[in-house]
Amino acid sequence: MTAAGRPWSGAGPEGPGTGDPQAEAGPGVVAGLLGGARPEDVRVVEDQAPRMLTWRYERERPQLVTLTSKAVSAQWNAETDVDWSTPVDPEAMVVAMGDAALPPVYRVAAQLPGSPLAGWGEREFRRLAVELLTARLSQFLHGEQGAMLVAAKLVETVPWIDAKYYAATQAMDEARHTEVFARYLQEKLGQAYPMTPFLEAQITDLLADGRWDIAYLGMQIVIESLALAAFGELRRTVQEPLMASLLRYIMADEARHVAFGILSLAELYGGLSAKELRERQEFLLEATLHSRARATTPEVWERLGIEVADVLPCLREATERTGLSPAAQFRRAFFAKLVPNVAKLGLLDANDGWLRERWAEAGLLDQVEELDTATAWLAEQGTGQRVGQ
Ligand SMILES: [Fe+2]
Ligand SMILES: [Fe+2]
């Protein structure tokens, strides 16, 4: 694919570029260092975090030793372990997924008076479903690349050798995940969408933050729990064999990543002051309550020739009428995973349950899973260990 045809070289949240390479790539970037990439092909993030070399090579964290050893032996090859010759018919794929590919709210929106979707038939709805799936997988792709960069940052910034070793395996995992989503989109589904401004801001903030544990908390706990919920939802509903096999491989890696975050941060947070814990609680509230990670990608409508400003009010009204909000359903699945993980870190109940209270007010504590991801992972491995041992 030529650079000009690369679909995800989006203009970023600031809108279309100015034509000035240095201004577009970011401060401090010499155009000569772009290595032939166009300025709009890259996004520069200045990292504020100090790097740490360590001279303490002793293996002191047995659970991270187990995790790293498992990660090394569970590596798979995106070229040779996946059957890329499997033919994929995107329309048949979304039809088989039913409501999971096209939530009923879109059909309700088409019935509303003055709806820009009025008169749509099955062909148009199928096309919309394919675009929605493409948009979803595009965000997975960009999120995986973000995860790769954060894992690399952890290698540099975390003080413990056991965590550096593990994070290095994770950078490899995330590279593979990025590679397979890019290839699936390119070869099987169609043009990818740009990263949503919300996801881009969330990830660039983590990459820039000077506190290494915030990069951990934001990526390994919040975004990885979100990814587990999102991949889980897709895996339950997709029948297309190639995507199903990719998700099986990826999810086995992701559960390990969340476990890594919990095992590392539980140790650090045990030693923080109430004030420092409160700062982390506030970060979590900000990163979750205001989450718009599932907001519709407006470019989907542009591709279908529909004015975004016309269709959004219809979708809002259809959501209100039916009470069927795909975003709300997903948020429940996300919190079901996230809450036990945050509780394991002590952040749900620190400072007299400050965060528990806020999340409860928002009705997000109703259906949470029993086990945090690290305990579940250790149990699955049959280690007989518990987090913190
Ligand atoms: Fe990943
Ligand atoms: Fe991950």
C-alpha cells in the first residue's frame, strides 16, 4: 500500500494538517528524522518520565518470574501460526453476527420521521454493519500500537528487573497484536479508520506522564480491562474462523498483561500515602467516568454519504425510545472486569472508599466479576499462588 493510500494516517485530534512538517509532527522533531515518512504519518509524544537502569539483577518477585516464563513460552508467530489464506466475506460475517454487528437501535433510527436512513434496505444496513465492525477493529489496531509503546516505556521506567523482563515480553505481544489487526483490516475487511481523538488523547497522555505507575495503571488496568471486555464480546459473537482464531491467541496474551499490572502495582500501592492513593483514585475516575471510548466514529457516516449532524440526533432519540444503548451495555461488561482489578490494588476502598462511592453513584458496581484478573490467571495456571504471595 502506498503512503498516500494509508488510511489511518489521520490528521489527529487537531484536524487537518498545516503543511508544515515540524508543526505537524510535533515540537522538537527535525524533518530529516522522519525517515521518509510524511509528517502526517507520525505523531510525536514527548515523554516526561525518567528512565531507570538497575544494578539489582536478583529475581525477587516469584510471580513475575512465573509470568515472564509463561509469556516467553506462549509466544506465537503472526506469520506462520495464523492461516491467512482463510477467505473472509465481510457481509456474511456481519449477517452471522446479527445484533452484535448491527445493534437494533440503528433500525429504530431509520423509522423515525425525517431520518436520513429512511428507505434503507438490507443492503444498506449490511454495509453499515461492515463499516461499524471495521471502525471497531481499527480502534483495536491503534490501541494495540499504543499498548506496544507503553510496554516499551515500562521497560525503561520501572525500577524492578523482574518487571522490565516481563514488560519486554509484552512489547513483543503487543507488536504481534498490532501486526495481525493491521493485516486483517488491510487484506480482509477494507480501509481502516483513523484513531478516535479520545483514544489518541488517552494514550498520548500515558506516554507523556512522568509517573511510571500511571502508565501502568492507565494501560495495564484501565485500557487492558477494556480490551478484555471488548475482545470477549467480539469473541462471543464472531463466527468467522480467522478472526475467531486471532482473538483466541490475543486474549490469552491480554489476560497475562492485566495480571502483570495487578501484581506490580499491588506491591507499589501498598506503600503509598493516602494523598498519593487519592491522586490515583482521581486518575481512575477521570479515565473511566468520562470514557467515550465507544463513541461512534463519525467517519463511518461520511463513508456512507450520510451527514453526521443529521444522523446523530436520530440515533440519540432511538436510544432513548428503546432504552437500548450498545455503549451502556458495553460499559457494564467493562466495569465487571475493571472493578475487581482496582479493588485488588486497594484503590476502590482507600480514603474511606472514595472511589467506590463515586462509581456506585454512577451505578457501575452492580454486576462485577468475582475474581480479579491476576487471581483468575494464577488459578488457571494451577500455581496455587495468590496475589501478594
Ligand atoms: Fe494487545
Ligand atoms: Fe495487552
